Amino acid sequence: MSSTKEKLIDSAMKHLYQLGYNRFSFAPVAKECGIAKASIHYHFPDKDSLVLAAIEKYITNQKHFLENIKQDQSLIAPEKFNAIFDHAYEQMINMNYIGCLAGNLGLEISETNPRVLEYIQAFLEYKEKLMAEILKEGQLQGSIKNDIDINKTALNILTSIEGGIITSKISKNAKLLANALSVCRKIVSEITC
């Protein structure tokens, strides 16, 4: 990928976080990248193609982090979940309460842009599956109880995290995410052997 295209994607991610989909345009991206607005069309024919590229990069980065946690053999399942919870909290603080790019866009344009929604739904399904896999791995290692419903537990953890992120974004209050993560930590504690 060309460095200009990569810069455009990085800038788009930043501006999508700040502006959301509806207020997002090529103008601030072009200005930040030092190119003419029309030049963006060489790399991205329309707004949606740039938005999708930004979402893809965001999701790829998140998946890379989550895969590294999942594959870290030095951690048992409860520790892997705590690393995921810590990451969610740190991102919220470091990004000044602007939430999760995928979640933000999913809420804003879920009814009007099915392609974007498909990416976001697939990402949520991926996260749920990854959490279920960590739980299953924990059962095999003996760190997670065998009598739990893995899929239901993974979904409960995921929805608690996502709900905490959304409420913290809206209120600009990290305590709401911290409370949601506390619920997640309790769930994990109760199923830990």
C-alpha cells in the first residue's frame, strides 16, 4: 500500500472518531495529508470506500491485539480476559472518551449503510467467538469451570464491555466503563477454578 494511501486511511480513522460518519468529509483528510481534496479520489472513489478502509484498518489492529492475547501461552484464561478488560479501559481513557470506532459507526449508520454494518457485525461476532475460544481453552487447562455455557458467557462479557464503552462515551465518564468491566471481572471470577 502506498504511503499516501496509508496516510489517508490513518487520517480518516482520526476524523471518523472525531466527526462521525455523517459529518465526515474528504476536506479535513486532504488538509491533514497535504493533498488536494480531488486527489483522494485517486485512491478512494467515494466516501464509503475510504470509510470502509478506515474501519478495516481499525478492526485489523484490534484483531491483532486480541489474537496476541489469545495466543499468549504465559497467561491463563482469566488473565487473558483481564488483559482485554484493561485494554478496553485504557483505550477509552487514551482516546478521550470517543469510544470504539466500529461501535460508534455501527450506532450512527447501521440502518443506512449495510456494507459498513456487515464489517461491524462480523467484528462483534469475531470478538464473541474469540472470547468463547479463550473460555474453552481455560476449561481444557483447568482454569475455567466446565459447567458453564461458554457461548452465553462470552456474549454476556462482550455485551457488558460494549455497553460500558457506549455509556462512557455518551457521559464522558470512565466510571461507567469501569463499572461494566467490574461486572465482567466478577463473571470471570465466578467461573474461575
